[in-house]
Amino acid sequence: MPDHNTHGVGFKRMRMAGLLPAAALILAVFAPSTVSAAEVKLAGAVVSGLFYSKAESAEHSNLVLAGVGEAPDDTCFKILGKEDLGNGYYVRFNLSSNVTSDTGSFSGHNGLFSSTYMSFGNQQFEVTAGRMSGLTVSGDPYSVYAATHANMTYAQLAGIAPANITFQAGALTNAVAFTTHGSRFVVRGVYSNGDSNIGAIGDTEVTEDWSDRRHVAQLGAMWLGEKLKTAVVYSFEMPGQLANADGSRDVRRKNTHALHLIGSWHLAGKQGPGIAGILYASRNEWRIGAVPDLSTFVGDGRIGSSQEGLDNVAVHVSAKYPVGRHLFTAAAGYLHSKWNGKSTKSGYTEGSMVMGGVVYYYSLSKSTRCYAAASWADGRKLLDAAPRLNRVMGTVGLMKYF
């Protein structure tokens, strides 16, 4: 099942009306003249349902139509193309955008497309450039999580997905990546040379010096057996030192180093029952998952004056059990965090969080599924302040892939 994971990343919603000219232009670009040169197709998903949540600190619960990150997968469309260049070489591209199904607006990271990249390769090797997901989230093009079935629930939901508590750098812009092909042993890597946030900080690759902008690099190696799949992923992030509104700059923060050890086992091939586990550790991390809300834990002003960040250790396990048209899945996770920077507003320097949830799918056809899910998360001490780490959640709805 595709997973376009955008959960945990702050997206500004754009109105559909303002994008109609751009959409018309795209359709014109991919007119029959292009189809004759390359195989081009439209793919994606439409997901709709109800979403319930209740934060521990909130007075009231919330019941809404499910939006981005509030269903196992997001509504999206993709324009995919591939051309055979001869001698075993090819070129392919991906233009994809997430859609907020309850409003119909695009949620493309302040732009029309949330993922835009072109790849060139052959049967042994492929290189890609553009805007894309990293290795440790279930997104295109080179997700190690997806390749190893590290999340057996196939859901991006809070309290369930491993990317809630492990290294998740968000959508990587100005990025280059590669993967090997043709063997059960696969090596993948990705590097981002700076962030692009249209309308806010601009494109830091252009506006900032190399040492002042954020850099992200990941390198992973996998063994993809028929039943057993394993992987190790090393992640590096240089946080950057962008100027504040008054022109001043915060203390330079130390670089993040993180390591994933991943394993999964299918009892009877990938369609049968399975179990997966992730062991994770990081040094000087500046967020939990993809959400930049560290100030919620440590207090305003502490981050800018701190050189050292969070040391995190996490464990995540998930399992699935198919029965005919039914698919039963479950996941649980544990996170321990230690803050090494300036003293926190709560006085705590350490904290832990446990989470768990279940996801049920019923297949109406090969491309249509009903789903129902529920999760619970509870943070202690340092991690007690964040609503997203201390809440219950439930969602139910319908997913249609095309």
C-alpha cells in the first residue's frame, strides 16, 4: 500500500482556485506529444473519513473530517513518466501532490507539488535529483522503511507510525539521491543541500552561506530476502544557523547523528503474517519525529542558547495478520529522551513516552479498502508537555487507489 507520509510536517493549505491556471498548464505540458515520447500515467489515492482526537491537556475532544495525516494514507495524485533510452538505460520522473480531502486544497509544502524529482539509471544503479522524502519515512523514492516493511500497519498515524519517534527530516529539497538495483543487497543514500520554504525563509541554498543552512544526509544498506529483510541506516543533520528577524544568530548547534537497525520477517511471503522491529538511537537531535516543536518540551529561548540537543533511544515493533479480505495490524513504540542543553522550564532533563495502536483494513476490491484505527500515547516528565505525545486518536473511513 502506498504511503505518502506527510504527518508531522507543517503544511500551509493553498486554495484550489488559485491553482487552476497551474493545473491547466500541467495538462498542456503532458499533452499527447509527450505521451508519444515516454510512458506517462496518472496515479494516486482518494482517502476520506472521520478523525477523533483528545489531548491529555485539552478540555474537549475533537471530531472532524480527516485531513492530512489523519488517515492511514493521504489523498494525493501523481504524474509518473518513464522513457527507455536504449542500452539498458532509462529516465523517469515523479510529480506528486498531497490534497487535503476535507477541503479540496493542496497541501504541497507551500508549493503545488510535495514531491518533484527526475531519475536516471539502469538495471544496476539509479540517481535522482529534486524534492523527495528521506530514507526513514514511507515516502518516494527510496524509503528503507517501505522496502523492509518496517511498519507493518502501513499507516502514517500518530501513536502508530515509527516516524513519530525516530529521525524524520521532512520533505528534502535541493536533494540528490541514489540506489543500487539487481541484487538482494541494496545500498541507498540521500543528501539535501538546503531548505526551500516559499514565502517564508525562501530557498536557503541560494540565500544562505553553506555553513549557515541545514544539511541532511542519510546512507542505508539493506538485505531484502524473501522472508527476512534487514537494514541499517545512518543519518546526519547539520541544523544550520539562520538569522533571526533582528539579524542576530543563535548559538551554533551541534550536528545530529542517528542510527536505525531494522528487521522484518514474513512467515509466508510478503502477503502473509509478519512482524517488524526498529532499534533507534540519536545524539544531539533537535526535534522528535518531523515536528519542530522542541520549545514545547524545553521552553522558549532555551534552544537558541543551547549547543547540545536531545539524546534519543527508541524501540518500535509492528505486526500484521491477514485473514481473507481482512488485515489486522498493530504497533507499539517506546522513546526515551535526554536534554543536554540549557535548563528546561519544567526542570526535567529526561523523559519517556509509550505509544500503541491498532489498524484494521477490509478490502472491498483490489484498489478499495475500508479502514479503522485507534492509538494512545503518553509522555512522562520532559515529554509530558507536548499534546501530540499525550493523546488518544481514532479514525475510520474509505481508501481508493487508482
